[in-house]
Amino acid sequence: MSLNSGMTWKLLRSSIPPLDTAAMDAARARQAILTKPAGSLGRLETLSIQLAGMTAQPRPHLPEKVVLVMAGDHGVAAAGVSAYPSEVTRQMVGNFLQGGAAINVLARLAGARVVVVDMGVASDLPPHPQLVQRKIARGTRNIAQEPAMSRAQAEEAIQVGVEVVLAEHARGLDVLVVGDMGIGNTTPSAAIACTILETTPAAIVGRGTGVDNRGLARKQAAVAQALKRHQPSSADGLDVLSKVGGFEIGGLAGAMIGAASQRVPIILDGFITTAAALLAVQLAPAVRPYLIASHCSLESGHAAMLHWLGLEPLLDLGLRLGEGSGAALALPMIEASARLLDEMATFDEAGVSGKAAQ
């Protein structure tokens, strides 16, 4: 389906196609005649069938890989919820653009291009070919005291995410890795998860960048105060985003809606991108089948968020960096599943005898 970048996210979400069952059946049938014992490649086999359904290709190809990192600052950082100062958001965006961050190394390894979007960094960023300037405001407000943003700004964040992905799709986009950068953003992500999962801060809030026990207590208190003060509705994703979210989180949710509309598989990273996925699925349930969980973060609550989404992570490496790093690590494995389906010989092609009758 060809869509123009002027289409609103509300119209787009209604056009997300279901997985292509014919392509999945064809992929499943091919898996059964490849030169291996049935099921011997485990989850790589089921993943390849899932990719066939997402892309509507019985033998999916994923040559154009994009890592989309969205950045924004958060007013709640002033409450001492992070081990790092807010200016690190701007500094790390610069590091991404210079190619020196973990995500750059992993993207190069996977053969993916990195696109960084300024959704709401608190300071101005100089122009750069890899930087998309879509700043909505200079950071959100402190959710412990007031709503993060207006409802109109929440709508804008989602729409920007859609437009960025449609623009990348026009350049070439077969699989999307989502990442984030924003000091303090595990706090609004936890508030989003508490709301949608209808659970308590104690069950979700973790140490983020590595806060000590006092910092953890401040985070839990900030999330509890935000939820009590603003009462976000779990049935209204825009309400959740506007009251306790972040600009980059909304942008990522929009990016997922845009990607699913184009049959592009979406590889989630950790806690923040999964919070964005909760919003995306709440706003557009048809996004859910296009999500792949790369790993389970050490961050408290991430496993519960993945469970709500019905996703089983591919990796469990004790990661908690963000940036899209875990998703980029999983990318070669995901591409391998597709290439094994496509490039392995069948028993007939290889002249190999099949399984003997029992």
C-alpha cells in the first residue's frame, strides 16, 4: 500500500493489514521440505513464518534496515529520578551523530542506517544529515506536578512518528529497529506501563540508568504522584501520553503505527520502546502482530510489559542501555531466520533423502 505523508495517524491505523495467512502457509510448507529435521531450527523457523505474514512474502527479504532513535527531554528529571543530568540527552544525540555510541557500532555490524529524530530535546541541535528536526517543545513538563504535554502535542508526537517512518519507507525500509534517548525517560515509561497494565509503581519502577536506593524511592514517588494527580485513563492512549508520557515515546508509538501500515516488521528494544508499544497497541490494536521483542531488559516491569503484549523476547543478556541496542543485536538473528527460509535447499534440490518412514 502506498500512502502519502499527509495521512493522519487516525486514518492510518484503520488501514493496518492483518498478517498474510497465505504467505505464512507457504513459508510453513517450505520449512517442512528444507534440508533439516522438522523444527530443528526452533524459534528461527517460527520467526521466519511470522516475517512472511508481516511482509506478505512467502520468502521474506529484509535488505533495508533502519534504526530509528527518537530523543526528548523530561521535566521529571528535575525530581532526581536519573543518575545522569539532563544535558546528557543533547550530548548523547551528538555522540549518535558522530557514530560513537553503542547503537552505532551495532547498527554498522547489522548493516543498518541510523536515523535520529529530535522530538523534544531541551536545547537546540546543529543540523546534521542523520538528524531529523521535529522538536515539539523543549522537553515535557514535570509529570509529578503537571501533565507532561497538551493533548494536541500528544497527537503531534504520534503524527511525527508516522511521517518520519513513511519518509524512511520511501527511501527504503524493510525492517524497523526502534530506540530512544532521553534522560529521565524510564519514569514516564513506568507511568505509562502502570496505567495500561493497571498495576502499581512498586511492580514496574526500576533503577533506570542506575539510581541508588534513594533515587529509586524518588522515582517510585514521582510515578505514584503523577498517577494520583492526573488519573490517566488506560482506555485512552492519548490521555496516557499527554498526562504522563514523553515526546519521543509518542513519536515511537506513531512510528510503529506507520511501520505496521506498510507491513514493516518492528523490533522493540527495552523498557522505553516497549512502553511506546503499549501505547501503539492501545491506539491501534492491529500493530501488535508486527512487533518482535528483541530482549528482556533488567529494568523492573519489562517482563510484565512484554507479557501484556504477548511477546517472547529473543535474547536475555541483562541489557539496560536503550538506544535500540538490544534490538540491533537481535537484528542479524531475525535476518538469519528469513535467509535460512529463502536460501536453504530443499531435500529434492539437494538430492538428500527425506525422513524415513516410521
